[in-house]
Amino acid sequence: MIVSMKTAIVIPALNEVATIRAIAQRAAAAADIVVVVDDGSTDGTAAALDGVRITLLRHERNLGKAASLWDGIEAALAAGAGTVVTMDGDGQHDVDDVPRLLRALAAHSQ
């Protein structure tokens, strides 16, 4: 069995036009796969991501964070991710913490 070493970052977003582009760009530089799930935004969140190297999923109406995470993780796994990190689209999580999280995972995995 071949184990994927690809890392994905999944970002659920609801009305995050002010922050999502910068977060997605930084995530794209830190991970092999980035999936942003626009959960029914009405403020142009999806349009703010034009040209950014990500996979964008859109919910036509707000389905909630759990549904966004579920859909994003499914897409990341389908794209070959072996590890998935989740972040919020409002900037409360720092993309610079991802390598440290991955090192901790590697150090404590069996």
C-alpha cells in the first residue's frame, strides 16, 4: 500500500471577503492541496479567490461549519491528501503554525 504524503488545508468560509484571499494564498504556499468551502457567502468571498491555486467548493446556501468541513475533507482526500489540517477563513489560525503541527504529528504517530 502506498501512503500519500500530500498535505491539505481545508478552510470553511462564510462572508470572509476581507481575509480569505490572503489566507488562501498563504495556505497554497504551505500545502499541496487547499480546499476552500464557501458556505453560502453573500459578500463576494468566492470572487475574492479568483486566480488563487485552490479548489473552491460552494454551497448555494449556508449549511454550517460541520457540512463545510465534511465536504472540504472529502475533496481533499479525493485529491490524494494523506494529512488534512483545518483552518478558519477569518484569520484566527496562523498558516505558519502548519509545519509545526505536521512535525508534532510525525513525532507522535505510530
